[in-house]
Amino acid sequence: MILSDKRILEEIDKGTIIIEPFKPECLGTNSYDVHLGKYLATYKDRVLDAKAHNTIEHFEIPKDGFVLQPGTLYLGVTVEYTETHGHVPFLEGKSSTGRLGIDIHATAGKGDVGFCNTWTLEISCVQPVKIYAGMPIGQLIYFVVEGNIEKMYNTKDNAKYNNKTTRPVESMMWKNKF
């Protein structure tokens, strides 16, 4: 089940969902709109290695916008910091974002119960498109969890994305054993 607007508000009141900053006008019928933060990042190397720590360069989106180029992976970040303590959060692009040819995640649209952070976005585009800090970029949808959670994401020793950030975070695949 997906939570309705009323149910999202109830969970916020209970403290099981936290969205900061929270703006009532961003609450949809069954989702919450999130916005693009002011920082983007790109990988320093053109060829990435899944076993290596691929480093990124952060930059701030200028006030007059930034043109994304096809063939480049950009890492972005949401303005909103979220915590989800009893539901599975999913981040999806808004239809208006998709209609500009912008994808906001390659594969990482699902969060874990206990995820507490901003969301790093894996942004790509099909043609050049100008974006702006603060623009609506996606929507969070919350699903009910069936059964008890044994270990919340924010309490796992091996959780790779627990450090609170306002900037995009690079892949931590290199920390996996394979």
C-alpha cells in the first residue's frame, strides 16, 4: 500500500516520517515533492571502476541555471532531508521532469526503512536541458512494510550512506567485497 496525503501527515505527526523543510503545498495526493539542491557533482574520471573509489568534483549550480549534457552522469542532491522509520520510501521523478528528458535515478529509487539523509540523485538527460537549484525534481512515495524490521538502515554497521550531507555522494561500491 502507498500512503495517502492524510496518512503521510499522520506519520509526520507521529515522527515516523520526517521531511525538513516541510512545505504543505508540496504534499500531493499520495506523495511529497522534493527539490534539487544547489550542488551537483561529476566524476573526475570518464572511465569508472566498480572496485575503485571513484572521486567526484562538486560545483554549485549558478543562479541562472546549468545546462546538463547527454552522456554525462551528474550527481545531485535533494534540498529535503528525510527520515523514514516505519515505511519504505521510493523516490521517483516528477512527470514534468521526465517530459524534459531528465532521469533522476539510474537504479537507486528505493530507500531503506531507517534511511536518514538527503537523497543523492543520479541525473542524466537525453538532450541538453537547463536546470535550476530549487526546482521540483522528484516525489517521495511511502510504502507500508509487512512484518517487523530486524535492523534499521541507520543502525547497520555496514550502511554506506549514513553520513548526513547536503552534497551529492559518490558510489561506495568499492566498499563491497567481490
